[in-house]
Amino acid sequence: MTSATGVQTVVADFETQASSNAVDLQTIAHELRQPLSAIESIAYYLNLALPRDSRPARKQARRLQHLVEQSNWILTSALQLADHALRVGLDRLHRQPDRASALFGVVALRQ
């Protein structure tokens, strides 16, 4: 039988790890957004600087801007999904202590 303290420890460890993972994911998203922003700015100014008759080049600049927008959308969606998964996981652990007990049993067996 597991103790309440053991279950609380497992839940606390889960919260700590999940929080650390969320920070890591936010850092990665930030690091990816920085060059994407620069690429988007370059494509915007390139589109402004190109002569009107350079349609293929202008089309590629607009395509590049669109791809940057898509990438930003993907990063935002990934962060939202991770945040939702974290909240659902924590909610389940807090509402269903038997799951935390089972987790604690697995952790105890590994030690």
C-alpha cells in the first residue's frame, strides 16, 4: 500500500517535470520565432523593393511570408496543445488519486 505522502511526492514530481518541460517548449518556440521574424521582415522588404514586373520574385516573397505565418501558427498551436495536455494531466492526477497511487507504485518498483 502506498502512503499519501508518496502519492503527493509523485504528483509534485510530475508538476515539477511538466513545468520544466513547458519552459523548455516555450524557449524552443521563442528561439524559432526570432529567425522567422527576421525572414518575414526580409521577405516583406524584398517584396517592396522588387520592381512591379518581377512577378515570379514577388510571388516567392509572398510565399515566404505565408510559410512564416504557417510556422508561427504551428508553434502557437503546439504551445496551446502542450498547455492543455499539462492541465488535463494535472487535473486527472488531482481528481483521481488512485492513478497517482499506481504511478507511485511503478516509481517505487524502479527504485
